[in-house]
Amino acid sequence: MQIEKYNILKELDFRENNQSDISEISPFDIGIPLLDISDKNIEEVYYYRWHSYCSHIKQTPLGYIITEFTPEVFWGGIYGSIACPIGHHMYEGRWLHDRKYLEDYARFWFKEGADPMTYSGWISDSIYAICKVTGDFSLAESLYENLKANYKQWADKHSFRDSDNLLYQVDDFDGMEYSASGNGCRPTINSYHYGDAVALSKIAKRLGKTEEQAYYENEAKLQKQRMDSLLWDNDASFYKNRKNGYWLCDIRELMGYLPWYFNMPDEDKNGAWKFLNDENYFYAPYGPTTTERNSPEFMRAYPHVCLWNGPSWPFATSQTVTALGNFLCNYHQDIMEKSDYFKLLKLYANSQYDTLENGERVPYIDENLDPFTGEWLTRKNIRALGWDEFSQTRGRHYNHSSFCDLVLNGLAGVRARDDDKIEINPLFSETDLDYFCADGILYHQHYLTVLWDKTGERYQKGAGFQVYVDGELKIQSRQIKKILL
């Protein structure tokens, strides 16, 4: 019997209501999960971000790639490729039904002319993350030798010997230029290196390479020890940038949450999360801010169009929301609740808008925002320099972050795994939404539907929480809860 992709929502209805002239490739044609949710900002931005993502799919002589900028920029690589957002591109696109785009893109980075080392990144982890959704690990296995070489290159090139082999990076090549703490042994590149070591150990295990599995497991263990002993500030309860191999900066920055993106910290580090929703630290109406608000470096003016010393950056926000999802699902703690995830995702969605000259507010993503007004700052700064034409095109539909992954892996709660289990753990409470349905989620060759209907009136399937697998009802409950099938 042929499996229906969409069991509750109808594809035609969503084509009519979510058309866009942004992309030549329609996300509906290549297959996306459909979303119906009582929070219409999240729903509108969800479909906008799929259209925007598809506008960055580009066919090249080396196969399909995903670009960052709509116009090519002079600092880009071949065919307009840029390595900085690889991880976001992989996590976001892994939910597409048509796999050829990301498979081409993953292989592209190891072909002649491409360079995945121009910016820090988590390429091994993110390629493995694709496989955790598809259930087919042949992509990661076929690229294993390339990923090993990439990992070694980073260790050889960026290890800072005075810091016991922590990795050192210039903030610009983290994609975070003019950050408050500047260059150093930053939580960014060091978290990525940990995540890649974990991924390589799992790929090696699948290939039956037991010695190499043990090597990368030990690499991850040592990297965690280095970060915990040298980047964790116990007094500040936060991971920080280590300067000159000797001292920690005195500023909390949003990148301090990155270790949780890879589930690295122990639970004695849970206290870091108390700062996220505090307006003395990271909370702002269009935040979170990239630097804590009580720092003298916060929003200090510099003669540069991109600043990471306070403005809200979708790149960092999506990393932080992912990390929060892991913290809620994988840690025993009483600091954050599922509603905090929903509130942060809602704030993030609300920041992805622009106001047209006629006053209409439309979904839009650019580079960075004023965390208090929501104004797109890089565009404003470029225009102030008189580069009017460039200001209208450079960051337009900027593909430098994730959002749809945060809805599917987080809000819908389809927690990607590398075993045969289906884990659903939605990150919202019964009082957050009147209704929610994510339909046609292709996961491990099954189509999933995650549904919440407070009254039962929206979908006429009864009140409460339901999960369908290939159209068959598997779970029905009055409460939203974690399930494992």
C-alpha cells in the first residue's frame, strides 16, 4: 500500500496559502513537512524560511550547493559557496523529502576547489545529523576519510599549544567579527571540534573501525576536559573565551551556550541557563543579545558594518535555541521549562520581519538586528556608507541560520536519533497553543504526524495529543508527553 505523505493536512491548501515568488524551486515540489499552528507568526515564518532556503539551492558543475548570500560576494568561494553556515544548512535541509540536494552539497565540500576550512564549522556533526533523520548512514560513511582529514587539519592549524591544545580562532573566521571578546580560544570552534569528534567516533563504529572509534571517543573526552577546565568560569557560571592562552575574558557572550548544542556539559553547569531570560544579561525584545547587556562592551560603536558585541544575530539565536532544546530534553534540571523554548522560538520568529514603505509587515531575514527595535542593522550601516544598491541585496533572504529545524526537531519534538527508535518530545505546553500539526515529516523512511488539538475542533480527530506513523494512529493522550516508539 502506498503511504500518504500528508495524513491530516492537505498539500493543496498550503500551496494556495503559502505561495512565494522568492524561489524558483518550490519547497512543496521537493517535499517539506506541512505546518498548521495557532501561532500564525511561527507558521508564516516557517513557510517563508522554506521558500528562502530553496532560493539558495544552486546547481553547479560540482552538483547542487546551498548558498549563504543571494548575490555573490567577493569573499565567497567557488560558485558563491561559503563555509561559515554549512552546519545550519545541513540541519535545516535534512527535513527535505528529496535528498539529492544535501547529498550533493555534503560531497561538494570535498571536491577540488571547495574549501570547508575558511570558517569554523561543525561539518562532521552536521552530516551525521542528516543521516539521523534519513536513517541512511551511507552518506557519512562514504565521506568518513574526508571528514577525518578535515578534523586533523583543524587540530593541526588551530591548536594553541599554550592552552593545552585548545583551538584558537580569529573571531572573523568564526563568522563573528568584532565580537566583544575578540580572538582567542573561543567556545565556538572548540565546541564544534568536540561535536565533530563525537560524530567521527559514531561513524567509525558503524564502519567497524574499533581502534578509530576509540581514538575519536578519547579525542572528545579530552576536548571536553579542556573546555571544562579552561573555558568554564565557575564564578560566572559560564563558558567564556580564553585570551592569549592564559586568562578568561570578563564577558558572558551567547556563544557560551554552544557546548549544549552538542550535549557536552555535565549537569553541574546547568546554572548557565539562568541568564538567558534575564534582561540584565541576554533577554531583549528582538534578542537574545550576543553579549550580556550589563557589559561595558555591549553595543559599543565601531567603524564596521557587522558587529557581534550585542546585536541579535539569527546565526547565534538558532544555535542557542537548538542548545536549549537539548538542555530541555537531555538534562535533569529545574531552570528552564518547555514553555521557555516556545517563547524563545516565538521571539525569534517575530524578529524575522521587515516593514515595507506602505507599512505592511512581511517575513524577512537579513544579517543582524537591533535587539530593542528589530531594525536590520547591517543593511542600515551599509546604506549609511552610501552603498545603496548593495544595501538592498547583500543580506536579502540571508541563509545564515536555521528555523524550520527548530520547529520540527524542537517544537514538534521529532528528536533525531541514530537508532531505530522514534522519539517525540514536543517543546511546548498545553497552554501555549490551541492547536498544532506538523504533517508529512519524513523520518527514517516513515511519514510522521505530530498533532495537538486542545478542543478537538480544529482537526476533528478528538481532543488532545496524537502521533501518527504512516497514517496509523500510534499515540493518543490528553496531555502532551514524550513518547518512544
